[in-house]
Amino acid sequence: MTWGKGPRGYHHGNLKEALVRAALELIAEKGPAGFTFADAARWAGVSPAAPYRHYRDRDALIADVARRGFDIFAAALAKAWDDGKPDVLPAFERLGRAYLDFARKQPAYYSAMFEAGGVAPDSDPELRTASDTAFAVLRAAAEKLVALMPARGRPPALMVALHVWSMTHGIASLFGRGDAARRTLPMPPEELLEAAVLIYLRGLGLTAPATASRS
């Protein structure tokens, strides 16, 4: 998502929203570590002291951007998963595609959420809650997926969720994002993810029916 180029003033006293928009623009241009608090103030068209009305420092601003990103992300994942309806395996595939879609359409949020090294989720309770809410969608999907497997030798759902998250996040970060950090790939990232998950599930003894793809 882009918000236009150049500094922006704020209207109707909505300084906080102007700073968030400024941070998103600067993250898209320079990365989450590439700008200062003063840069955000300048981009928003306010004095260097003005941001302190809402944020203690730059990290707090980025944490708020990341929290908002996780809220959008969690809603997108939940919509795609739709509680596993009508069938778990196609819904699980939709979930992965939604992850890639978010990285493609919201690269600035994605960077703030996952690549702001100085802003750990545990540093902000609201950020931690938002992050956990997003992961809970994947965890719930893994629970239903694991329930399809024979009880004997069934892997822990948390382990499956973490494995699938790692694969999905790696593909999104390398090949699926919508900014300059995206690597070229001779196939759609969705196809790469679909193949990776299929191989993983086959290793667990679970295969998707032929009609499950591209729901």
C-alpha cells in the first residue's frame, strides 16, 4: 500500500493517523530501520516535537503500525480460512494464499510486522495480542488439519502450525512480497507454496483430493 509521495500535513487534528501514514510511506521507501522520528514528523508536516504527543519514540510508532498490520492480517486470514468450510484442505490452501496476498498488497505493514528488529512483539502488549490473534487462525487451522490424520502417530498441531508458518513466511518474504525485496521466481509463489505444503502433508500421511486445489 502506498500513500503518495512527499510530506503530508494532517487535518482535523488527526496527528496520530498522519504519523502512521508517514511511517508507512517511509517504511516502503527506506525500510523500518531507515528513518528517524524526526523524518516521520517532517513527512507528516509537523514539528519534531509534535509526535511525542502520541508516541514516546520511533519504536513506539512502528509498534503501532505493526499492530494495525496484524489486525488487518488476522482479519484476512480468518476470512480466507472461514473456520475450515466447506472442507478443511481447500480452506487451508486459501489460508496460505491469503498470507501471500497480504505480503504482496501490504509490504510496508509486512515489514513493520516482521522486519523491524528493534521492535519485539513482547515490547508492547497490544502488539503481542494482535500477533497472537493472527497466529491463532493458523493454529486453529492446524488443529482441524491434524484431526484428519490417524490418531496413532498424529503430530502436535502446534508443530504443524509452526512448520507451515515457516514455509509460508519464507516464500512470502522471498518471492511473494510487493516491494523491491521480492526475488524473481519462474512460477507464481502460490504454486510454490501449494507444492511445498503438499509435500509436507504427504510426509505426514495426508494427501489432498484432486478437487481441493484452487478453490
